[in-house]
Amino acid sequence: MKKALLSALAGLVLLSACKKDDESVPTMQVSGTLSGSNEVPAVTASGSGSVTGTYTPSTKVLNYTITYTGLTGAPTGAHLHYGNPKHTTAAPTVPFSGIPTTTSGSFGGTVTLNAMQADSLMAGRIYANIHTSANSGGELRANLTVK
């Protein structure tokens, strides 16, 4: 009886250790290039920038840094949106905060995505967008990729 109990306990320890290893997924790199040509439809704008960050699938935590330069005016908003990289636009799904009110700058943050946002990010169907008064639908867009 004692031997069977010890075997069962050892099996449970091994099973829980294996499950923990299976659930741990490494942090992944997120990136995108901000440009007016990525907008749908494309806009003529000389601004540019980048989105960099990390994403941890097990926690759905996205850390991001957005750097931009050369906007036509101060940003009026910036968000993550759902959308196919080349063909669609959609309403914002994650608003950014702490956006500078200058034509060049950077900002960053951390957000925990919901299941739909996380699945869309992993499938390449999330983009970042910076809006200005001259381009209220978006002046710079970065289609995000996760590696």
C-alpha cells in the first residue's frame, strides 16, 4: 500500500511538472513599420515610424513602444485595430494612452489582450494607427507581425 501511494504521488509530481512546461511559451517579438502607404486607402504623408515590443502568449501581455516622426500635425489619437494588413480598416480595439502632442515622439505601454485580440495578433490581423487632424482615418499605419 505504501509503495503504491508513493508511486501515485511521484506520478502526480511528474504530471504537474510536464503540464507546467507545456504551458510556458516564450515571449515573442512584435514589430511593424509605420507609414502612410500602409493606410487603407493609402495616404500621402512624409511621416514614418516603428512599433516594437514583446508578446507573451501564456499571459496575453503585450508590451509596446511606438516611435514616430514627421506627422502633419499633432496626433489626435492612436490605437490598435483589427484588420487584414492590405484590405481592411476597423474600429479601434485597444486605445493607446500617453501619446505626445508633437509631430515626432515616442510612447509605450503594456496591455493584456482578450482572447479575440490575442488570436488576431497571432494571425497577423492587428495594426497600429496614428491619427491626425489632416488624416482623421489614420496617417501612419503599421501592420503588426509576431515572431
